[in-house]
Amino acid sequence: MGRLGGITPFIVMEILEKAKELERRGRDIVHMEIGEPDLPPSPKVLEALKELKGANLGYTDSLGIWELREAIARYYWETYGVDISPERVIVTTGTSGGFSLIFSALFEVGEGIVFTDPGYPCYKNFARVYCLKPLTAKVEKETDYELTPEVLEEINQPFKGFLVTSPSNPLGNIYKRETLKALVEYAHQRGKIFISDEIYHGLNYSAPVHTALEFGDDVIVVNGFSKYFCMPGFRLGWVVVPQRFVKPLRLVVQNLFISPPTPSQLLALKALEDRQYLREVRETFRKRRDYLYGELKKLFDIPVEPQGAFYIWANVGRYAKSGYEFSLKLLEEVGVATTPGVDFGNNNTQSFVRFSYTSRLERLREGVRRIKLFLERLKI
Ligand SMILES: Cc1ncc(COP(=O)(O)O)c(C=O)c1O
């Protein structure tokens, strides 16, 4: 099995398979487990898709089409007032391609990298594939589920870098400006690599989002087109890196990936232009968040207000021995699919479930109706 032996499976796959089996047997399933937007890309993207016929679809520059790198740099200026050179933007095959690139090129075998628990489960698996040592920092309600320099100081093993996700998956919380600033300063002073995963930026509803780039250049920002831009299948992301990393990273891209997907790059240019559509996407998810959070907080203990992304992290401990058991029964009995908390780590995740609002409002309403029915039955 080699290094793959260390990779952890997703428990939610079991739930998904079960959901599919039930659907094959004719059951109607409300999907609240899915982590990708159900909305289509901008109409401008879909229009341009039809016109790709005449385009040059060969390899591009390893770091991406220059116009796209410029457009991304401009996006930072227009969205955050941050001036970055397009030279520092590297277009990647999804943010997943970005993690592959950074973990393989900027870390030595065996070096430590810190991730939060709970957190997005793939990070540690990327680290394992590239023979790094994943270390976990527990994030708690008392510190608003944020990784802070103080939490990092308590890690009693050496580490070269750390990663933060804001808005976060699975919690939906958004890091405070001061925390991000403190982390950028900490990394700079201690010579650590700070990776800021900003893939859910734009999907923020009740708090502003700040890019770590606002607080200095010595940080790696990862972002992409899979969430806010509603283009998950286009497999396109980007990283913004300090200038000194551009050359070594180019070398790795040339060998591992050659270049990011060309049709997707051409279409991403259109996605960045259509700001009106992006505003509509945010509004759609905001309405869903308001509805679902309003309903679920009457039923479960939700320790952190979901301010962004499309997830709600709920404690179901009152109703079941574990989040896993709750998810499984909820699916079998009333046909609502959710993700058990244990998929996101070991730190107090056992009794949690992640609800996604990546379905239409009518479906969320139906989901809530069924959840209430399920809880009613539990009381009997
Ligand atoms: C926090 C986070 N980062 C990164 C990704 C990977 O996204 P992609 O490779 O599609 O850009 C995901 C996907 O769910 C995610 O939740």
C-alpha cells in the first residue's frame, strides 16, 4: 500500500452509497451532505463554453494564461484593495492541485505541518502522500474555533508550516481580522509557512472576509473556482505566493502537471468578469443559510454561528449516541442525507453532524420537515 496506507477514508461515502441505493429503489432523498454548489456557473461562462470550438486548446504556460493571472490579481485589488503582481499568481488544477504543489515543493520529507481539528479532512492526506508530518491543533468554542499564535505555541513538536481555512469547512466560521493579522506576523517572525485556504471567500453572509494578503506578502493564499464561482468540475484554482517561491514552483508544475486545464482557464476569465452573478450566488446562499440556521438552532445545539461557506455544524448528542448513528438513522428513516462529524477530525466531533445548504430552499424546507418528524418519533 505504500504511503496510501495512511490515508483515512470518508465515513460520508458510506452514507452517500446508502443514499444512492435508496434512490435506486425509488426513495426521495434530501441531500444535505454535499459539499459543492448546486448552482450553475455564470451564464457568461456557459455562453463562452459554446464558443470554445475555435479556441487554441493546447497546453498553456505552466503557471496559467497570463490574462487570467492578471485578472486574478485585479480581482484582489477590486475585492480587497490589495495590490499584487500577476507574477505571484499561479493557476492550478483546483485548490487540490495547489496543495499538491505547495506540499511537494516547499516542505522537506518528514517536516511538520499543522491543521485544525475539526477541519477539512483532505489536508492531512495530502501531507501524508508527500511524506510530511500532519500535526493537529485543536480549535475550541472558547477561541471562536480559530487557530491562533497561542494555540500554535502549545504544539510540542517542530513544524514548518500551518494552514487555516476561513470561511471554514465544516464549521462555517470566519476568522477575525486581528487573528489573521497575528498569524501573518507570527509566520513572518518565526520563519513558518502560513497557508490560508480562502476557497469559500465570497460566500460570507454576516461578517466581512479578509484575505491574509492584506497583512503582508509572506503568506500563501489558496483559492479557486469550485465554490463561489460554482465551477467545481472545471478543476481550476490558484495560489498567490511570495515572489521567491515562483521559480521553484514553476519547476514542479512543469513536471507534475505541465499546465492547468486550458478550456477551464478561458472560461474562468468570464467567471471573474460577471460580478453581478456572483452577488446573486451569495444572496441565494445567504437566504438558505438564514432559513436553515433559523430552523436547526431550534432543534440542535449549534456552537458557532455559520457566517460563511455552506455548512452548519450541529451537535446531535441529545438525540443519538453518535453523529454517525444519527446520520445513518436520519437517512434510513426519513431520507435526509448528512455528513457525520467524525469525518472532520477527532476533537469533539463525535456527536456532531454537518448539514450543507447546497440544495434549493424548497428542498431544505422538506429536509427540515423530515428532520422534525424524525425527532418527534425519537421522543415516543
Ligand atoms: C476547505 C476546502 N479546501 C479545498 C477544497 C478542494 O476544492 P477544489 O480542489 O475543488 O478547489 C475543498 C472542497 O470541498 C474544501 O472544502
